[in-house]
Amino acid sequence: MRIKPTGATVIHPKLYKGWRNTGVAFEFGEQIYDQPNRTHGSYVEGVMKKGKDKGIKKEIRGYWIDIVNSPYVSLGVDCETVSSTRECRLAAAPRLAPRHGLTRPHPAPPPAQSHDEFAEGLFEVQNKGTGTEQNRHHCVEVAVYNMLAFLWEIETGAPYSMSKAHDIYSGLGEDASDLTNTQAAESDVAAAAAEGGESLRPTTEDDRRQQALVRARCIVQTFENVKVFPMKGGVDGLLAKKQFHGLFDVVSLSAGAAHHLGNDDFNSILKPNAAVVVEAAKFAVMLNKEQEAEYDSRISDMAEARGLRRVDLAGAERPAMFTFDRQA
């Protein structure tokens, strides 16, 4: 295994070994996961080695999916930071409108971009150059931070930001409406006191209710026009059906599906200027350096054959994802 050479030192060996031995990952806080996830069970054809059915082919139930790479690479090895230079944000979260039909206006939050000055600290390495280097945080904490960021932006329309270094929960409760209500209430109370009257500002409970309404409307806006279509069949089936031709703005291919990029009909399902995101082999720990380089080279060759232009950081060493666009 070559977890450290991938750059994912934030995956602690104890967490990785625990997952390999038990199949349990992402335990955090005081949570204890002691129940198996039976949805991961599946069947494959095998030959019985003993018993009365010895030598007979049967469907064998078991856990036949990934037991090497770990699920930690999905959300636990990266997050948006101030220094991240992602050129291709494929989607922007809906913005919270200045007014929502409430008794007083709420200012729109700033554009959704990474501005968390403390996010870099999640990857801080202590004791550098001593031979006893250690990450201050681990992949589960990064994953929790990412989930908080996703849910926060859905609920408030603004990016999540920690208010204190190394405390992933410190940004909770500090959204734009909280700060606006607090500042407005303080100024209103001061003005009323100066005039000898009473403040007309709604009570704290009223503020909470209005804030809840703002967040609820923001969630509705976030998922407006979002539809989920369960589909059966593989990518080859999509390419063969006319109803999918020119339909997709973005296509994302995992490492296990990257070979579809080599299909001559792949472009038929893309809209003009569509984006194609392909998982690289950076975190495929079972591959050696030569195999990883060969895989990445093959992805580039297939994309070039499809007339796709690479738009991510082409000069970046060992990217985790390749991003291409279709030139109209």
C-alpha cells in the first residue's frame, strides 16, 4: 500500500487499519458504529469448496466491493481553502435574495467562494523535518468539515467558515442573518434609549423564526428544478438511445468508468461546451507509479481523441481529477 506517497497523510494509519479490519469508517465524536451495513452485501458466482454442494457453482453472498482504497478519499483528503486554485467550479450555489417577503430586508450574502482562512489548518503537519511528523487533524475531521460546508451552503446560501482555528464546528450559528440581526438590534436599542422610547425591534424569538424562514426558503431555492432520475443499464445504453443525445451539461466518470471516454459515440450525449470530469489514479493505492502514469496518460489520449480540451491545472503534479470541456 502506498497511502503516504499519494499525499493523503491526513488518513491516519489507525483509521485505515480499522476500516480494513471491520469495514467501519467515519466514526466521529462519541459515535460508535457497531451495526453492519447490509446494503453492501452482494452476490457473485463461486464454486462450493465443501459440504454436500462441493464443486457446484452457486451465487455466494458477501462483501465484494473495495477493500483497499478506503472511502476516506471521497471526502476526507481535501477541502476548499483560501489557497486552493480550482479553475473549474462546475456549479454555483443559489444566492439568497435580498428580500424574502419578510418584515425587514436581509442582505444577500457574498458570492459562494472559499474564504475560510482556517481551513488550511486542517492539513497542518507538526514536527516537520524531525522524522516524527504528524498531522494535527485526520481524514474524519476533514470529512465532517466538508459535510458541514455542503449543508451550510444549502441552508444559508453562503459558504461555511470557521470562526476559530482548528475547531470545525466554530462557524455554526454565524451566518449572515445572525450577524445582521445582532448588529441591527444593538443599534436599534441604543437609538431607542437615546430618544427615551422603546425599541421596535422584534424579540429574539421573532428573530429566530425569521431566520428559520430565510433558511427554509434558501433550501427550496437550492433544490429548485433539481430532479433525480433513477436509471438502469450502463453508459453504453445511454449512448445508444437518441433521447440522451445532446442532453448532458456535465458528465463525471469515476476511475471504474473512465474507459467509456474511449467510446467513439461518447460525445453524442454532451451539449456544446459541456464539461467532462474524470477521476485520476492518484488515490488508487494498489497501482505503482508507472501504472498510475500510464492510466493518466491514457485518460489524456482518450480525451484528445474525443476533441476535449483540458481546462484544469494541466501543469499540476498528480491531479486527483481531470476536467475537460467540449469545444463547440
